[in-house]
Amino acid sequence: MQRTLLSLVPLMSVLLALTATGTAAAPSVTISASRPIVVYGGSVSLSGKIADSSAGQTVNVLAEPSGASSFSALGSVTTTAGGHWADAVKPTIETAYEATWMSSTSSTVTVKVRPLITLTLVNASNGTFSTKVTAARSFAGKFVLVQRLSSTGLVTLKKVTLDANSSASFRVRLHQGRSRLRVVMPSSQTAPGYITGTSNVDSRNDSRAAPRAAVAADKAASCAWKQPESHP
């Protein structure tokens, strides 16, 4: 009998360890982001749930922007029915977020940020454009790429260096018929804290009629030209 009891001790220890591990794995407060990437100036919704599903509980939201060494308090929200909570944030640079409830801390979610890039036609007669990159810091001395959509895909026309205001003016030759241009700032120029940014697409038609074949090719190629969603 004594031997039987002794042999059960290791088995009970294993079962207790497994039970404890399973309990510890369940988070007491959760967090998720409505989207992993935002353009500078945009908002993201954070949301989650507490373990006891009760309303009226306080959940604290913490943030750690790129370049910071630790999390700091961002604000607090109150849970609603079912223990759910939500908060809207506007990260100005890549930021990690956590939620705390009582003595529990959630996992971490990170929201990446693209700089806001605008492209404006200044003078159609000589193909002069201006571009500006906006974020929480200056991009003076960095460069952007001017790209054209052609029948074979994207063609990089030139590299333009930004001035002290993170702006630049440049000239390109506008094609007969439909012309589509954009500006891209690669991650090598936006980092740290930002990922690849893309401007609005400037699309216009020349007063002269374009050949039908060129128009058809332009429409086919446009399907491949989209704003990147998840890659730097």
C-alpha cells in the first residue's frame, strides 16, 4: 500500500503542474488593434476583455513609442457589459501598447506608422510637381522616389532629396494621354519609427487623344499598383 501511494506522488505532481500551467496561460486582460498599420494622423481602435466579464472595471492603457525605453500611462477606460473595453489612439510613430487590469498585464500589440506623403501638380505645362512628407520628425536630407505607372508596371523616374521642410519640387515629362504618378519613400529613408510611405496618385489626361492600345495597357497595369498594406 505504501509503495502504491509513493508511486502516485510523481503522477500527482505532474497533474498539478499541468493544471497550474493551463491556468497561467489564460490572460486576465486582453488587447488587440483594429489594424496593424496607420498613416500618420490616422487613428486605431484598441479593444479587449477582462477575465471576470464584469462591467464598470477600470482598464489602464499604456504606450511605448519607438525610441522610448519603457511603457508609460496613456489613459484609462471603463469596461462595458461582458467585460469588454475599447479605446481610440492616434500613434505618431511606431508604438507598442499594453493594457493592465488590477494586477494583470496583457500581451503587447504594435502599430506601425507610415509618414503622410502628398503629391501636388504645380504646373502642368512643364510638368512641375511638389511633394511633402509629414510625420512627428523631420526628413530633411532624405530622398523620395518618383514613380510612373506604365504598361509594364512601375517605372522609377528619379530620386528627389527633401529640403529642410521635408518638401521638394521636381519636374517630369507628362506622357500623351493618361499619366499616373506617385511618390514613394522607402523604409531605408523613413526608419527608425516609420515604414515605407506612399503618396496619393496623381492621375490626369493630356489634351491630346491617346492611342487605344496605350489606354488598354494602362488599365491592365493599374491593377498591380496599390498602396502596400503590411510590408515595410
